[in-house]
Amino acid sequence: MIFSHILSGFILAGAGIGVFWHFFGRIALFNRLLWGFFLLTTSLAALISVVHFAGYESLEPLRQSMIVLSDSLGVVCAVTAVYALLNQRTLSLITFVATILFGLFLFISLSLPDGRVFTPIVPSLGILVLMLLAVFSLLQRNKRGLWVVLAAMMMGLATKADSFNNFVHPTDFYHYATTLALWFFGKASDWRAGTRLIEKK
């Protein structure tokens, strides 16, 4: 049992659920579902990690699969959701389905033995796209872009957790950096940062 990993995992899982509930509960349906796939897959991966670090090491294959799901389907959903958020777009069913299918395709591809080598590349590309979207948004004086920049920076730092092992364990650093990233995404959707996409009644 590794208490620090359990604590940081619980914090990350709670952040994902809390951010989704607090910030994304009233946006348009398909936008909300994409944020849900991103935030809740991250939370589920963290919860499985908590159980794993509590002593149930047999869950390691499931834990790895959930991490890959979060880094593939979750990241693809985040990119589309952020694009819609920054451009104040209500996503259509076709866009939603296409995003999910592409994310699942990536997940299946990365789960194959020959595809595992590309696992770190997908989140890195997703972070790069998020940063480009945010910078373009800032050029248009959209203050939401700043929060997305901060979120992307935290996600980038999380992927470099091993570089900070002299200060904190890489697993804990990853959990805490990702927690901050999720909170920054939530702040980007806050109505005080701009006009929210309220679901039409």
C-alpha cells in the first residue's frame, strides 16, 4: 500500500467528477458528453489506480488499459470539446459520433502490441493541438484561451513527471498536475470567462 499514491489518486478522481458536475452540467448535450468522456475516464483511471496501489496488484492490466483509454478517447474528446468551447459552438450528433469513433479507433490501435510504442505520442499531439487552439483564441482576445493554455501546460508537465522525481514521486506529480489541468479546463468554461454554451430549452 502506497498512501501518497492513494491520496493523490483520490484527489484526481474527485477533481474529475467535481469539475464535470460544477462547470459542465448546463452546457449543450453533446458538448457535455464529450467533456464527460474526458473527465470521467480520467477519474475512473485514477480510481482504479487507487485500488491498485491499495494492494490489489492484479488490477494492473485494467489500470493500464484505462490509462490508454484516457490518453486516446479522453484526449480526442477534450480536443473537440475545447474547440467547441473556444468557438462557442454547439456540437452536432455527427461531430459527436465521429469524435467517439476516432477516439475508440485510437484506443484499439494503441492496445495492440504493435501500437503500444505510440502510446506517449497521442497525448503529446493532443496537448499541442490544445495549445494551438488556445493561442489562436488568445489572439482573438478570448480570455478562455488563457485557461486552456494553463491546462495544456499542466498536462504537458504531467507527461514529464519523471523529471521531477527529486522533489515528488512521479505518480503523485502526475496526479496533482492533471488535477490542476482539469480545474483549469473547468475555469475555461466558467461563465465569468465568457459566454457559456447554455443548452437550448
